[in-house]
Amino acid sequence: MVGSSMVSVAATAPEVENLALVLKDQELHHGRRKVPALKLELNNPIKRFYRAPLNKVCNILTPVLGFQRACTVRFWTGKALLALTGIYAGAYYFKYNQKDLTRKGGWRVIFCCKGCVPGDEEYPKVSDRSAPSDYAARGFKQSPYRLQIVVHLA
């Protein structure tokens, strides 16, 4: 094979080992390194605190349900608790922070009269509003701050 660019070289066993080590050292990516202590250090301590109870539940359920289902239960339990907290907070806010005469801000909550249909005991129910000032009163008549105007005619 005259003019061939390939040259065959006979190498000894130590030279082959040395060449293998040189090639291995030139690899740039050795795979993912896992350091459990580093994962704990990089997580926010506040995040670790609020995730601890559901992580404990997940660890307890893993032998029973399997890892995937236990993580699914952990995820949806957290979301359900957040939704329930939001519903309770909204109900509390609407109940105790109404816009009335005692404060400037808040939600204006309007209570409707109870429905009355034929067949009920109090049918036909007459409205409890008799004067024009009863409409859109916004609790003014029940307010402890209402002014008492007394007119003396002599």
C-alpha cells in the first residue's frame, strides 16, 4: 500500500493504557454529579420548612402507593389546602370587611331578601321597605353613629 495515509504502529501495553487515560481525560462531560448535602444547602430554609410536613407524608406513603402516586398525592394535597385557605380567607374578608359606615374601604355586600314562592307559609310576602329612605340605606338606620335630629316646634 504505497501512498496510504494510514500508518500502522505497534504499541506496547503500557503505551495503550497511557493513551486510554489521555483520551478519558479529554472528556468534557462525565455525567451528572449528585451531592445530597449540596441540594440541602441550595434549597431555601423557608421553603424546606413549609414543605417538610407534606414531604413527610410523601415519605410515609411511598412504600404503600409507590413513589409516583405518593408524589401526586403530596402535590394535590398541597394545592387543596391552598385553595381551602383562599376560600376561608375570602369568606372572612367578605363577612368582616364590608363597606359600611364604620370604615372607608371594603367590599359593598348586598343581601337580597329571601325568596318566597307560592306554597310557602308567608306567601305573598310583603316587602319590609315602606319608605323611600329604606332603599339603598347601606345600614345607616342601624348605625350607632346616626345623628339624632330633634326639632322642637314652639
